[in-house]
Amino acid sequence: MTDVHWERNTIEFNQFKTNVFNQLPLLENIKYAMIDYLKNSRPNCNSNLIFIGVKNNYQMIAAAQVHSVVSKCFLKAGIDISTRKHGPHSLRHSLASNLLQNNTPIYVIKDVLGHTNLNSTRIYLNIDFSTLRMFALEVPYETND
């Protein structure tokens, strides 16, 4: 709960794997969804965690539980997941690709994903080569005079 700064509209935390500080905007739609969850769906307990497990005595939700929830949401949305990756990690790939398609600089994408190395970010990016070809410049032809 202490990572959410409602007055500044930010979420600030140290990245789990790298312990690198990350600050993200708390977008209006996310803000209101969180408020709705906290008021109407989250069990009443003293945990400092926002998302908690009910069956595990209000402890942190395990990665396998998050994977299960995301997979169920894909299926509920009618997305065929039989031949593709479909866990929470796939959402990071989609986020990175969508940011890139919206002309977000790769250094911003790196920061959003919480990476310290740009090469780690490149793995997440699915380059749209057909769009890239539209911006390719013709190589000038030189003659040997």
C-alpha cells in the first residue's frame, strides 16, 4: 500500500529482481479500478499488500496463482492460448510491443519494464517489419567516374 502515492498519481517501488527503483504513473483508469477493488473486493485485513490471497491467509499471491488468473482471463475473452504463451509474462511483451507501436522511445520502454540493460528490453520488442519498411530510405546509387 505504501508504494501507491495517490496524491502524486504514481506507483513507486523497487523492482523485485534487480532492486532498482521504478516510478510509474498511476493512470486514472487504474486508479479508479484499484479504489473499486480496495473498497468492494479486497478482503478486510491488516496486510500491507494490495493484492492478497484469501486461501493462503492473506499472504502474497504466488506467481502460479497470477498465471492461472491471467490464463483464465484470456480464455474468458475468447483468446486461443493453445499455441501461444499466455501468462503474465506475455502481458509484458504486449505492453512493450504496444509502446513501441505508439512511438515510445526504447529508453522509456526500458524504464517502464524496470530493466537496467537495454538488451533485456530488446528481447521483449516485436518489431513490425512491414511498418519499418515504409520508413526505409533508398540507398543512393554511386557510379565510379
